[in-house]
Amino acid sequence: MPNGAIYAAGAVCWRLIDGKMHILLVHRTVYGDVTIPKGKVDPGETMPQTAVREIEEETGLAVALGVPLGESRYSLGNGREKVVQYWAAEVHPAEIQRSTFVPNSEIAAIEWVTIKKARSYLSYAQDVEIIDAFAELVDRGVTTTFALIALRHGKAVTGSSWAGPDSTRPLTERGVAQAVELVPTVTAWRPRRIVSSTATRCITTVAPLAAATGIPIKRTELFSQDAFEQGVADVRAGIGKRIRSRKTAVICSHGPVLPEILHEIALATGSTFGSYIEDASHLDIGSFSVVHLSHENPSAGILGIETYRPSV
């Protein structure tokens, strides 16, 4: 992140009211404006963490992030640049009922409006551009989404220093720190399944995530490096199952296997191949790529990919 810039994150929260698309806008008390829910990044946070936290603080809604919608960059009155990253976020009826919002010193009111009204209602042109990006998803009929989160295990003890089978190599202290660090970022997409190679270094990488979410770890040889190198891994079957389930899932595997995982996701969804697939699959240890797919029509192809790397 460039020195001097101010970073923030938010989301276009949406729901259907009487079958018509509505999005959530906030009326800010201090500024007297109308904008998209967002807020500044706290020290140590990632952008996805910030987006989820700020939406809950401003609107009382606990949301899961969906497709990334891009970013806004603009200059503030003091000359500093502000960079705001946005996602789509579907709001379900149960979340509306659980909302704890009351007018406060920061947000005077929240309001659900149509996309057409939002365009004329928002106070800033850069917000309208983000709404336009969301409207493209609406026009394509791919607003409800799920994600496959391809994760490379954390730093493990090297093979040359480990006397046992390769699959039993444990994480180093750094690898454990990476496993812990990824939890608050990954949970911004609210995964419902955790799938892991049977290797110790993969299972240990997702163990903190499983503990934080209460989701059991599904261990499988389908994404195992040993099985892959022996030519007996069935990555296609594993990815096919995940796409058919249409539930956001974390898939923890190995550097040599991840390109095949991304390749099979692209094949199964009729996606156009390109460098973006390759870039998303060549992950450093402890890194992950979030692949967004349409819930109603996965064959609409990959809607977006974002990659995150650990700070440790």
C-alpha cells in the first residue's frame, strides 16, 4: 500500500423486495451525504475484514462478501488519496431481522432503494460507478454467488530435514502463524465447507479456521500431492462435487496441485482460459485465491478471482 494513501472497504448490500432489486445506502450524520456503506481499514486488517466489520458497524448487518466490484480512487480535501475496495453482499431476511441498527452520531439512517434511484440519490460520482458495476451482474442474472477458495498450505518443515513420510511433515512456527492469520480474512466469505488434502501440513493449516467456524475438516486424497504425483488423484471429481454443492468452500492443497484445481474450475464452468487463471493458481505458501461463481448458473463462468498473501 503506497505511503500516504487512506484505505477503506465496503460493499453494495442487496436484496429483492417484491421481486425487485434494492440496494442499501447510508445517510451519514456528520457529512450530510448519501453513500455506500464503507469505512477505513484498521491497523492489521485486510480489506475483506474491513468491509464486513464496517457494514456491521454502520448498518447492523452481518454479511458475507460476494463478487468484488472494483475500487474507487479519489483525492481528499487535504490532498491525500483515498482508495476504497467494494464487493457485492447479499442480505437475507434473517439478517434483516437480526440487524441492531439505530440512528447514531455516524449514520443518521439506512435506506433500501432501487438501482435507478440510487444513481440519482448518491452524493458522489465514484459511488455511482460502483453501482453500475453491480448492475452489470444484475443484468447478467448472476448476483447470488458462491466461492471456491483455493488455499496453499502454510510453511512446512523441509523434506530434507524430516525423517518421516512427506505427507506427515508439520508446519513450522511461521506456517502456524500463517494458518492463524488467514482466519479473519477467509471468514469474510463465510465458508460452509472445509476440504483438505490428507497431508498433515494441509490439515494443520485449516485447523484454526475449522475451530473458529465450527466446520469439520473433510479430508480427501482427491487433492493430495502424493496421489497427484502418482497419477491417481481425481481433482476433476473433487471440483465437480464442490461446484454441484454450490456452497462456499475452502480447498487446502499443495503448490503442484493448485494449477490443476484452478484448471478444473475453469473447465467445469465454461470459463475462458487466460493468464488470470495461471496467476491465481501459482500461490506462495499460506496464500489463497477466491474464485467467484454464479449460484444459479455456474456455467456462466468465473465472475471474479482475488488473491491474498500472508504478511508473515
